[in-house]
Amino acid sequence: MDMQVFDNLKDRLGSSVYSKRMRMQANRVAYKLSSKGTQVYWENFEPMYKVLRSLLKYSGFLNKAEQNTVNFSVEEVSVKLKRLPEKFHGYRVLHLSDLHIDFMHDEGNNLVEIIKSMDFDLCVITGDYRFHTAGVSDGVIDGMEKLMPSLECRDGVIGILGNHDDLEIVPQLESLGINMLLNESLALQKDEQAIWFAGVEDTHYYQTDDIDKAMAPVPSSDTVILLAHSPEIIDIADEVGVDYYLCGHTHGGQVCLPGGIPVITNARCKRKFVRGSWEFGNMKGYTSRGTGSSGLPVRINCSPEITIHTLEKDGLPSVK
């Protein structure tokens, strides 16, 4: 990759955050010791997945569990926001998360067909384009090239990185037409009214998120929707005035007990925030169960999802 590309990424992130991320990319681990104790990153703990695969294979559930990864649920979510400008009442946001698109069971065919039939104004992708946490990303770009035509919409596609994604993939994703936010924000306007989308870097593994930097250009009176990979900075987001928090990372558990109860959430937050709609303080939020799968490409009692968020101004009639 051209050194100018790296210099540009360093300028956008700041030298200290850039250096931290590049250093950690070169040293992916399953667990580490810190001042907070031992932190386990289950997505890097491959022995667990080998054991799970063997259990599913010998119990006869493996094929079904693999097929479940492309049996998408389309979730329609309406959210009332007090500060939403009237021009954005009824605005529809397609939310994809944790695509892990280079390892989809059917190479993304069902996902493309479903999205092509949907109506939305904007698409947001809250990280994890890649299945593995290290290695080449060629399959990711191939998969995203196949997906992008189905994402065509009025206001385009906004994305952030997840804990599986290397920083080097940003220029490639941007070349496909995705507006990548690296602790950055952008405004969408209708006439004289605007809403803001702020996007932060991964807070789970890399811990390179900087919400203050992302929020710096946002006027205090404007509506802001935060794109974060995981639900682990909810308290901070509420403090800085985020209206709606969109994230993923947890996969809703991916492998769950009957009733959708996660075995592992892989997030340092309360379980009530690891899937679906929730509220915290003055902020509303939504955690996607994820569109893809990782570790082992299976789903049990936890379907992957494609989500449409319909933004509504509090006080106006609901959009039918």
C-alpha cells in the first residue's frame, strides 16, 4: 500500500491512536493481562470453536446450524427521537452489522436478494466486514463489491470498523463508495435541516474509540446518531448527548440456549444491552444480532438480522 495512504489514515486518526491500532493489529491475542485483570477475546480463542464444531457434527446439528446463518430475519424498528427535525420524520436507515462477508455460507446471495427488495434512505454498517481477525482481506472486498449495488439509496452508505477489521481496508472500502468514519462525523441535510452521524473506532479490542473527537463538529442542539461497533461505551455516549446509538458485535450470542439466551455475549456491558432495542439515560439504542457469523459459521436459536430503523419525531403521528 502507498505510504501516502498510511499517512492519510494517521492524519485522520491522530498519531497516537494510529500507532496503537497498528501495533495491536500485529499482535492479535486470545487474552491479555491489564490493570483491569485478564481480558479474554473469545473470537481469537480457536480451540473453543473446534470443540463446538465437533459437538455439532457428531450430534447431527452442524448442517442445520450452518444453514441458519443465511436465514435472515428482517427487523423493522421505529424509534421516537425528541430532537429529530420534521424533514427526517419517516427517514429509513438500513442497518447491517458483523457481515463477516468473506465466509457467508451462500456467498451472500440471499442477503443481496433480500436487500434488493427493500426501501431505505441510508445504509449504515457497524463494523466487522472480515471473518477472521488477521490475514488478507481479498475475500472481503470481493464480497462487498457483490453487495454494494443492492445498497444503492438516496444518501449512500456509512461505515465504521470493527474488532475484526484491519485499518488498511479503509481505502478499499471507500473506493467502493462507503463513507468510513474513523472517530469522525458527517451531516445529512434536507433543505435547511440536518441530522448527524458520528462513527467511532473499535472499543472492544483495539480501544481506539474517541467519541469527543467524533462529536466535536456536531452542534449541541442537533440530532446525532452514533455508530459504534459494540455497546460498551453506552454511558459515555449518553453523557455527550447522543440521541440514538447503533451497534452490533455481540451477534446476540450467535449460539444461544432456547429462548435466545446467549451463552457468551463477548461484551463488557449488562446483558440487557446485547441485543435489540434499549434505553439508557436520555439515549435510545439498538444492538444488532449481526448479519453474518464469526468464529464458527453457525447460528443456533439466534437468527442473523437485517434491520430497518424508521426515525420518527416525537409528537408526530407514527409512520405507517
